[in-house]
Amino acid sequence: MVSNILKNILINKNATYDDVVSLLMSDDKSIFESANFLCQKYKSNFIHLRALIEFTNICKNDCLYCGLRCSNKNVQRYRMSESEILEMVKKSVNLGYRTIVLQGGEDSFFDTDKLCAIAKKIKKHDVALTYSVGEKTYEEYKALKESGVDRYLLRIETTDEELYKKMHPNMSYKNRFDCLESLKKLGFETGTGSLVGLPNQTVESLANDILFFKELNADMVGVGPFIPHPQTPLFNENSDNFDMALKVMAVTRLLLPDINIPATTAMETIRTNGRVLALNSGANVIMVNITSDEHKSNYEIYPNKIGSDISAEKATEEIKTLILNSNRKISKNKGFRFE
Ligand code: 5AD
């Protein structure tokens, strides 16, 4: 019974595989209420804002779900210059952001030397710095850490091996885990997460994803609904995965009560007020897109990504209003897991 499972989680901060499957199969609203309760208890009433800069949409990978996959020839590809990136960082700092997230495709132009040089310059500002640039070797991650990068995001996407292999041609399932282990070992605040609603993904495999976040002791977990992109092989797949994505997020909060969990852009894209619902169901972070207008619309991982048509200033204002209207406060801290 859901109420017994929830009671047990509140006491033991853990759950069995069967418990997690039962929660994911249930429509009981108390799952979201418990996640919200734990979020406010462990993370307080404050929401952390992160400035997201999408600095290159060039990617060598061919992930079946992603609009930026290398086989998609309809994308206008771009790569920001270092000075463009630093301009955007400055703008973010002026808008009050305390965390900068640099996200991009796996673009070999930005080798470790370049990424380290950029990190050192960004870290001259008083900000936390997150990189999200895919799979690298232990040595490369180490160099990034030594250049001042504080956090790293690398979603596992799915722990279902067969599904992983289908979705990620020419990529190694094992290497994905090894990368996350390296990041943890090097002392990065490590973020991971999953896509929810991939073709043939099962509730059982989503339960395994959540147990994996717990086992890794992830510091951040981003969960988003899969949204079919018209220029990918998955264009025809069913797309309303909002409810399940929200549930996976909420159950993640139950098992990892003190981590940072974003209300993801993908949630807002497929549901009006999706982010407010997420903030009321265990999320405590919002990533705001600061990428310049010139490039934003070309970073189309999935279609109709919200925020693609408004300026950084306006996006920031909107998010602040949304948070205050949800009776939450905006944190002025950098928002590390342990503060
Ligand atoms: N729908 C939703 N999320 C997607 N991502 C990539 N493609 C899609 C899609 N079609 C997510 C992946 C990746 C993150 C940056 O965007 O999980 O890790």
C-alpha cells in the first residue's frame, strides 16, 4: 500500500525495488505531497536559479531522440566564441545568477584545453560553475575539476541496457556509468537523470533508474519527459509523458531528500505550468536559458522548447514571478547540495 511505503521511506530514507515500482504504478497524490514535504524540509523554501548557456549545438553523437543528433542535417549549427560565452556569463552575473551552466553537444572543437581556459575565466566571477559537455576520460574530467569546474551534468538517460543501446548508436553503455563514477570520484557535484517515455521503456526500468540515482548518490537529478522531435527517427512516438516524468522526479526526491532537482524545461514545454507543478512535487531548482537570441532557436533538442523566443532578461523576470506566485523564495546562494 502506498501509504505504508511512504511511511517507511520517511523513516528509513530508502525503498526496495518493489516499493519503487508500486509508487510508479500508483496515481496516489500523496506521493507528490510527500515529495514536496521532504523538499521543503531538506532544501527549505528557497529555489535556486541557474543560468544556462548553450554554447555549441555541434555534436558527434547520433542519439535517436535528440534533435541535435549528427544525422539531422536540418540544424543550423553554431559554436560560440570564447568572448561570446564570457559576455553571456557577465550578463548572467549582472542578472543575479550565482550558478553558470555551460551546456553543449559533444563538440571536439572545444577540447580540454579550451574548456579549462574558459572555466578559469568564468571562475573569476563569484559563481558556481557547471559543465555539461558529455563523455570524457578520467584525465579530462580531472583537468576540468582542477580548472575550477564545480559540477557536472551527465544524464544516464536510461539504465535499461537494451534500450540504451538502441537509443545511442556507437556509444558504450558501460562507459556512461564509468564517466559518472569518475565524476563522483573527482569530487564534482554530479548530476544525472533520465528521459521518461522512450519507446518500449518500462516502469520497471524507470524504477531501476531511480535506484541507480540513489546508488550513485547523485547530487542532482534532472528528469524530463521524452518529446518526439520531427527530424529524428522517433518523430512518430507518443508524447504525453508528463505525469510519469513528474512521478519519477517525485520518487527521486523521496529517496534522495537533500539533493538538487530541477523543474525541467521539458516539463513546461508539454504542460502549461509544468514547472510550478514540479516545484510543488519535489523540485527546488530552475534552469533559465540565457543563450543569446541569435542561437537559442537552433538548440532544438526537442520541438517548441519554451523560452526559445524570449530574452534572458524577460525569462529571468518571468521565472522570478512564477516562483514568488508559488509562495517560494529565490535563493541568493550558489545552491550546492551541502550548504
Ligand atoms: N525530449 C526530451 N528531452 C530530450 N533530451 C534530448 N532529446 C530530448 C527529447 N527529444 C534531453 C536528454 C539530454 C538533455 C540535455 O536533453 O536527456 O541529456
